[in-house]
Amino acid sequence: MTFSEILLIVGAALVLAGIAAPGWDTARLDRRAVKRRIYWAGTGAGIVVLFLSGLPDLQSALALAAAASVLTLGWAYFRTPNIVIGGRVRSADPTLRDQAP
């Protein structure tokens, strides 16, 4: 197994962990805010690792990062309340469009 294949597996695992990890209440933040931070940290780190797995071929690296970005942004928009802009949740699902905590 090459180093690029290992990075590909690790990157995919980080993206999936960011999507699947649950949120929890803390003293300062509620469960949804913690889940949002876990989602964006996990998927962001996963996208960086996926980009690195495609190197030294820049075209492959950019394609992996772009595909993962489209998938994670699409998932966030259509399935979660994880996109918050200006204190408002941006989501395709009207039931998720309440004020962000």
C-alpha cells in the first residue's frame, strides 16, 4: 500500500467521521453548535488530506478536493443545519431554517 493510498483512506475516514460524529451540550455551546464545529473541522481536515493524497499530480489532487468539497457542502445544505451565515441557518429543508443557537 502506497503512502497516497493511506492518505486517501485517512482523508475519507476524516470526512465520514465529521459527518457521523454526534454533537453534545457543553457549558458554553449547545449540541447543534458543537456538531457544526465537528462537521466543518472533520470535513475540512479530510479535504486537505484528500488533496495531499493526490499529489504530486496536481490535477488529481484538485479533483479529489473539489469532489469532496461539493459532496460535503451538498450534504450540509440538503441534510443538516450546519451552514450558518449571519446567524441564520441556510438549508434546503424548511424545518431546519430556524435561528442558529
